[in-house]
Amino acid sequence: MKIHALLLALLLAPALSAAPADHPETGAPSHSVRVTGAVKAPAEFDVAALQDLVARDTGPVDVVCASGATVGSVQNFRGVRLTDVIDRVGIDVQGHKDARRMVILARATDGYLVTFSWNELYNSPIGKDVLVAWEKDGKPLEAREGQLLLISGQDIKTGPRHVRWLSGIEVIRME
Ligand SMILES: Nc1nc2c(c(=O)[nH]1)N[C@H]1C(S)=C(S)[C@@H](COP(=O)(O)O)O[C@H]1N2
Ligand SMILES: [Mo]
């Protein structure tokens, strides 16, 4: 009996400890993105509101985990530039040297969080391919990743800043 329990524990241990910590599936679908923080007027955008902005396409993107594993291959994400969304709200810039100290957080419903800097988004080639997307390969996003996600198409490892269930953008002025 004791030995059976031990064997069972040994057999189950890898299954219990492997994927869930890295890839929790505890988020709820997001239906809108709230833009808050150091902005002129916080606002919330649902898919319809985002579709009022200029739509962009990423073209082919491999989703590559930080581990190096390719976990997905997408022909196209369709959405709008994160900078276009932020510009709708307007960063609260206090003078010539202020914008450059801003960082931008992207948050998901499961607590997943990634960072950008103002310079990355507005002063490097990365920014033009950072999209808030509602469509993958011509179809609305499925519940496990949408309705909205963020993708940074120029990243070397695209997995980390492939934010499923995107629900918030926060602009922070670093002190
Ligand atoms: N909301 C959310 N987005 C997330 C994650 C997560 O845990 N929560 N995991 C990331 C990781 S580690 C990777 S590699 C990619 C993988 O994309 P996939 O889950 O669609 O395969 O999503 C990223 N986006
Ligand atoms: Mo990952």
C-alpha cells in the first residue's frame, strides 16, 4: 500500500508541477482594455471602439516562448497600434523631458503583466508592430486568448509579449 502510494506520487509529480506554474489558464476573457495612469483622460475601449482606429495587420508571426520553443504559428493578427490607442487618450506629458521617463504596462485578466517603455513604443522600430488585436487568421480570438490580446511582432521571443486576455494599459511616470 505504502509503496503504491509512493509510486503514484512519483508518477504524478511531473504532471502536477510542470506546465501549470508557467502557463496558468485561470484568466477570464477580456471584453475591453482600460487605459489609465499618467494620461489626460482614462478611457475604456471595447472591440467596437478599437475598430474606429486605423486597423493594422502583423503578417506571419511565430509565437516563441522565452524557453525557445515555438508554441504557435500565426499568419496574421489584426488590430490597432498600441500607440494609436494611447494617443486617443493622450499621455500627460509635462514638458520636453517628461515622456522619455514613462513606462507602459500591459495587464491581462489572469494577472499576467509585461512592460514597455515610451522610447520603445515611440522612438524605436518596435512600436509600429505592437498591436492590440481582436482577430487571428481572419477569425475573432477564441475565449482562451481573447477577445483582445497584445502582440509585439518585432520581439526576438514573441511569446512573452503575446498577452492573452489583455484588459489594461497603464502609463507610469517613473520617479
Ligand atoms: N494572459 C496571459 N498571457 C500569456 C501567458 C499567460 O500566462 N497569461 N503566457 C505567456 C507565455 S509564457 C507564452 S510562451 C505565450 C504562449 O502563447 P499561447 O499560450 O497562446 O501558446 O503566451 C504568453 N501570454
Ligand atoms: Mo512562455
